[in-house]
Amino acid sequence: MDRWQGIQHVVVVGLGMTGLSVVNYLSKYHPEVTVKVIDTRETPPGIDRLDDHIPLHHGSWNLEWLLSADLVVTNPGIALATHEIQQVLQAGIPVVGDIELFAWHVNKPVIAITGSNGKSTVTDLTGVMANASGIKTAIGGNIGVAALDLLEQDAELYVLELSSFQLETTSSLELVAAAFLNLSEDHMDRYNSSLQAYRVAKLRIFDHAKIAVVNADDPQTFPESSIADVLSFGLDNPANYGEELKDGHMWLMAKGHPVVAISELSLVGRHNVANVLTVLALLDAAHIDYTPALETLKSYTGLTHRCQVVADNQGIKWVNDSKATNVASTLAALSGLQLKGKLYLLVGGVGKGADFSPLKPALAALPLQLCCFGRDGEQFMSLHPSAKSFESMEVIIKAIRPELKSGDMVLLSPACASFDQFNSFMHRGEVFASLAEQYA
């Protein structure tokens, strides 16, 4: 089936990393189509890297361009409910995302991961272990490299992190295995406070998956319709993918077989035990013998900006968890903590309409100084009696530095997006790491 038959005019909505990857892909693989780009921002990111011959309309919508297209490829950050996109759909013009274009092109096996939390770690570790097992693997999607750019790599396997936003515009991605890690409140501003709408978007990952990997401890991750096979992971799930006590040590188990002792892992925290179990399930589902990669698994320390120790000086640990952009992710970070002294927890940013009250009982159990900053920082002030409000992260660090003692931990785990004061969560984490280095 030639999905490009009859497509002559393509409009790409949204520039940035994803939009540029779409333009570059079309230029290389479909030079016969004309391409135009719309970005409603006055100064779109990546504008300096767009070829001069590609027409660009920026600063507003261009409905004439949209309604004269044969195909619209939209950035995942733009909701399908947007009025202009709805007009395109009502005109019968197909609207897809970059992942759908990837699905039309790819001819090698693909593994994909979604979930509210942990998906970046699972995606990266799955790819790292597959590579260490001798399979040339390309890793990307919602993490690192745009999916269409991965096609330039000489890969035998693709491992993709997929957000709910990306899945909304994806309908034909065939997967050897797909994982839905967990579901918790996030992006409620996008989904009109409907957790079910958010879940439905995530469940699209299973539409064309041969094997579904689900969370035994979270029934909302289970597909609603039956597919070929379902594997489950969970901390109390040794018959499938779980943990079990053997000879005085807790082991990770894969279908009843011990794989590695948890004490041998470099990753810390209960949430990372679940992440590793998911990776084992995905690799088994893809028929990859990961035995050669077990030493790689043991030494894997995780991703930058995810519970990453960026400084450890005079007994004071500085931990960058800037990737924690929602409540559940911050809760996961707190559940894995081992504290000798006081915790200085930095929270705040763009709350995305979230309810932060689930943090309250976890905070109550900790020796804590809660440091609130950013646009929605005030929403955290009622969660703990120690809460103080600050203008910025730098002001926090300067204020708390004289109080820090050996055994204390300074943890950036904001439970919010970063776009009020930073370019991205990566930028936020880099600033924190720089401050930690300066004041440690």
C-alpha cells in the first residue's frame, strides 16, 4: 500500500526539533511533494536551520495553506482540539504526526514505551541493553533524537519513547512489543482534567503491538481489547516479571527464572526496580538474549536529570531530578530516598493544572525543608509547615547553603514543567547542576 499516492502538498505545523526532522525526511525521501511550514510563534526554534527554499509562515496560523494541503503533519505539542486543526479534519484532510510518518517508512522491528513516569529510563536502558546484546539499536522518539532522524542510522531495531501527544496522531505503528508503564495525573490542561482521556491516548500504543507489557500494580495500563499476548511486570509478580527472595537476597525474576540480584544494580529506588523489570520483559518479547548485557545492566546509572547525583561534597548530596515534571514522578523519587540528614526539596514551575495534594503525606514523613519557586510555586506552600517561597532556584541555593550539614540532601524534583523560567527540563537541570558545583 502506497500511503503517499495522491499526496502532493504537505504542510508541517510546528518547527523545532520535530518539525525540522519532518522537513528533512520529506526532502530526502519524498522530494516530489511540496512542503510548507507554519509556526504560530514569532521566532520559531530551529528557524536558522530551515532551508531557505521551504516557505515558512510564522507568528500566526495560515488557514489557506492548511486547507489546500493533501496532508498536514502536526507537532505533538499542538492539540488536535485546536480550532484550526479541527477545521482541517472537518475538510477531510488527514492530520498525522512524525511517528505516523515513521510508521509508514520503517521496515525493521520497533519497541515502544509510554507511561506517565519512567519511560525515558526504560527506553534508554532497553536500547543500551539491546546494543550490548549485539543488536544495532537506535534510541529516540520523545527522548533525544526525533524518530524520523533515527532512520539515518544503520539500525536493526528501533526503541522509541512515545508521549500521549505523539500517540494521538499515530494510527498504524506496528510494534514487536509495547509497554505502558503507569498512569497518573499529568497534562490535565491538555485533557480537560480527564484522566480517562489521557489514558485512552496512551492505550493507542497497543493498537498494532504483537505483545503488550503492562503494570501488574496498575490495572489502568491493561489494554481494553485482547491482543496476541500480554506480559506483566510488578514488584510482587515473580511468576511473570517481578522480584523474589532467594538465599537471603532479592532477585529480579523473569518468568520464574532469577536474572540478577537487586543489590548488584547501580540504579537506586523502588521505581527503578520496576523499570528494569519492564526492560527485561520488552527484550524477551523481542526475542533478544540479554545475557551478554547483564554486566551493562549492573553498571547502568540512569539518565541525566533523573535522580542524578551531580555533586557530593562534605557529606552533602545534590540530586538533579529535573525530569520529574509531574506529581507521580516526584513521589517516585521520594520513595527511593535514603536520608541521613535533612532533605531540601525544590519544587515548582508550570503545574499543568495538576493536583499537588498527593505529595502531602509523603512530605510529612520526611525531615524536610520545602523550597517553592516558579509560576505555580505558591500551590505547594500548604503541603508542609516548612514551606518557603523563593523567586528562583538560584535564590533558594544561596539561602539554604549556610544551613547545609553533612548527611543533608538538596533534591530538585519539581513536579512541574519548566517553561516559566527555563527553556526545558534539561536546561533547568543544567542550571541546578551548575549551582550545585558552584556552592557544593
